[in-house]
Amino acid sequence: MILGLLILAVCALPFALSGVLVFALTIVALKWMDRAARAGIGFTGGIAIEGPEVTVYPTSWRKFVWCLRDIGLWKSLCYWLIRIPVSAVLLFLLPALFVALPVLALAPVAWIVSNPVADQLEIGERVGYPFVALVGFASLVTFVAGVPLLLTALARLDWWSAAALLGRSESSRRVDELTVSRARVVDAADAERRRIERDLHDGAQQRLVSVAMSLGQAKSRVSASEDAVLKELLDDAHREAKNAIGEIRTLTRGLHPPILTDRGLDAALSSVAALCTVPVTFRIDPALSGDRRPDATVESTVYFVVSEALTNVSKHAKADHVRVDVSRVESAVRVTVVDDGCGGAHPAPGGGLAGLEDRLSGIDGTLSITSPSGGPTRLEVSIPCE
């Protein structure tokens, strides 16, 4: 029994492989036929049909299953299963109409010309020439006006079916519009953060620096022996001014530091790592610097992720060492932060990690945290990047 099943399986294997090959060739053929159909409709009807979103299949054995789940593939197959038989029928029907209708229109005239002495035509009953002429005229009008109308109706039907089955669905177009709208909102928010940072740096911070310098000069001119109370007040004011300057610098660094715009991720993240209270091993992919720098939104998000992660390590992890790795992987920037602290990190509502998730969700980024009790903690972030 088992031997028979094995023999049957071996015999069926070539047919199965042939079926897979035919299926793969069918997919390729459908893609090319869809492109040709959209181009032809755009050329003849002036209707631009945008192709569906490109489906990226995995390179593993699961590709076959992914193909079966592709709605666009089944819609394309449905379109051609309808169009090919209809086109085959029209291929024979239209030439027949082009021949039959002129013959029908001219047959009475030909009969009259060939029988000039007859005044009536007998077809089951005696029919006069006016009726014969009317039939011929009606046939001629049907040929001249009906065939173009039929062709126009069939063409419009083909355009509508192609737009519905070969183009993008309304939901896909809506998703694209929302994606563009969200990108504009993210860019606007990033531009607003840069404006606030610039205003704080060039305005309030500079004024506080001037106040601190004036207080320092006043301190140097007032000795403790002259007025101890005034001296103490000046010391307190000078100290508070310097603290305010430090807080503004920290605030602007969290918004959008100028060094990020001027020198890129390498310099900006190096400065963040230098301020961390835990020793940091930092590595950044050279593909993210120079002419291959990502756009400002991606750079700002990467900076925010690393800055927030290192802040959490300094405050909560009780770690002895932290490793930061920033690299470009295909069409994404991947950030990995690993520390040897106590673990137990999770995105609590209102916390820094929850803020990371919210910020990443605006640009289709993903956040993964592995932090068992006792450590280590591993934070991985992936940000789409063209």
C-alpha cells in the first residue's frame, strides 16, 4: 500500500511541478497583459488607469500562498476571463455585421434595379416600392449609426470594467490620500519643532545668557563685606539663570538640535551619547551620512528615539553599559539599543516609551522591546526610509 502511494506520488510530481510552472507563467502574463490593457485604454480613451499597489512577495516557499491571497491577481484574472470570450465573440460578430447590414440595406435597391418593370415586390404578400425603400433606409441608418454606438458602448464597458478590476480600489486610493496627508502633518510638526527650537535658541536663551553675564558682573562688584544680603541674592539669581539656560538647552535638544541639521546623525547622536551617565558604545552606518542622509523627518525621529532610550537607561536601567547601533537595512533605518541593566521596561501610558510608539506610528515605524526581569533590555526600532 505504502509502495503504491510512493509510486503514485513520484508519478504525480511532474504534473505538480508543471502546474506550478504554469501558475507562475500565468502570473507574469497577467501582469504584462494588465499593463498593456491600461496603456491601450489610456491611448484610445484618454482614461488614465493607475495600476494597483505593487505586492512584494516573500522569497521563501510561502510565495505561492501569498499569490493566492493577492486580491489584485484574482481581479485581473476575472477581468480577462470576461474580456477574452467577449472579444472572441466580437471578433466574429462585428465582421458579420459589417457585411450583413450593408447587404440588407442594398438588397432592395439591387432588386429594384434588376427588375425595372415590376412595380411591387412579392414576399409572402405583395409589397410596394415605398415599403421596400423604407426597409432599405432603416437598414442603412442602423448600419451607419448603430455600429458606432455599439462599439462606443462596448468600449465604455471595457473602460469601466478595467478601471474596477485592473486599477486601484477606492479604499487603496483613500489610503494613499491619508498617507500623503499624514506625511504633510508630520513634516509640518517637524518644521514647527525646528521653528520653536530656533526661537528658543536665538531669543529666550540668548536673553538669559545676557542676564547671567550681567548678574556675574554685579557679583564681582559687590563684596560680601559691603552687603552680605545683596551678595547672596545675586548668587541665587546667577545660579537660577544658569539653571534656566541649562533647561532651555535640554528642551531645545529634545525638539530638534541645530547640530542635527548642520552635521547629521553621527555628530548629533555622538553628543547625546556623551551626555549619557552610562558608558555608551555607539555605531552608525556610513550609509546614513554624507550624500545619503535620510530626510529630516527620519533623522529627527532617529535622534528622538536614541535620546529617549538613553535617558531611560540613565534614569531607570541601573546599567553598566549600553550599546547603540544605527544602520540602514534595505528601505528602512533600524535602531537597536541594548543595555545590561535590571530590565522590566515596558511602554506605560504617558511614559517615554509610549511617546516613542506614538511618534513612530506617525511615520509607519515599529517599536519592539524585549526586557525580561533582571535584564538585559533590547529596544529595536524600524523606520521606513526611501
